[in-house]
Amino acid sequence: MSLHLRIVTPRAIVFDESVEGVQAPGEMGEFGVLPQHIPMITTLKPGKVVIYGKTKRTFMVGTGFAEAGPDRVTLLVETCVEG
């Protein structure tokens, strides 16, 4: 089972793939999302997003919002750079 992760900035869709899990910097602390996650919406603070899949990838993001559900995660952020 997998999640569909989309990371969107005002300029582009930076990431749009299926993943096994994601960890993100929530305003109240880091949180993780795996398949079958309860629906939620939260704010994001600047920090590191870690994507788990065939390979582990990291992105540095600016402030924004996250929406998660059982089969998808969307991160709407001001900035996003891989690394």
C-alpha cells in the first residue's frame, strides 16, 4: 500500500509520486504519515521533509500547509529545494 505525495509551490509542482511514507515539520512538531492515516490539515514551519520510498529523499521547505488522508498527502509550501 502506498501514498500519493504532492509538494506544490506557487511556481511549480515539485514532487508528484507514490511513496511509502513522509515526515514533515508541523508547526506543533514533526509528524509522519503512512498509508491509512486519519484525515488531517495542519500548518508547516520551515524545515526538512523526508520521503520514504524506493530511496530516501529529503527536501527543505518553507512555511505552508499539509493535508493528509488515507491514500494521499499534499504539501502546499512557499519554497521547496531538494537536498
